Amino acid sequence: MRLKVFWEDQALADLAELTGRDRRRAKFLYDTIRRMGKLGWAYMGRPVDDDLMYFTVKPFGVFYDLNRHPRTIAVVRIVDARRLSQRPERRLLDELRRQPPRGDAAPGPPPD
């Protein structure tokens, strides 16, 4: 079952920042998330909260929500996993929960 990939505004900003730092890894991360949706692999990550899942695309981590939209992976945030010494801080989770669902349904891939 295919799933739509929906990018929240903050995730798009995170992806743009990542593209500026490391274009190759940004493209790999983007392609991995697209493949998750295409293959319907929504539960590849581990749950970090009631609604949020966390998936590592080394060296980065992707927070996504499966409950914001039906049959959709809502990418909420991309973080540098090397900076997370343990499970994500409660403050980050609270911040992610407060964000209203917005964003672009399908951003273009990072430029090569």
C-alpha cells in the first residue's frame, strides 16, 4: 500500500539546511523517505511518542507522524542524530506537537 509523503514546513527548512551542508546526504535522505512512502513502509522507525516515530538515515534522524493525515507519512522534523546523545528531549517533542499541520505535499528533490 503506497503512502503519500507530506513535508511539514519545519522539515522542509531542515532539508534545505541539510542540502546546503551536504547535498549528497540530503538527496539520500530525501530518496529514502520517498521510498518509504512508495513501498508503504511506515513503521520503519521506532515510536518516541504517541504520534511520532523516529527513523535514522545516518547521520540524520527523521521525525514523522502517521496520524496527521490518513495514509500519509508526515515528515515533521529532520535533526542531526549525532547531536542527540539519548532519546529526543521532551522539549523537542513538545515543540513538534505544537506545530500546526502545514507544508508542501511533495517537494522537489534537492538539486544535484
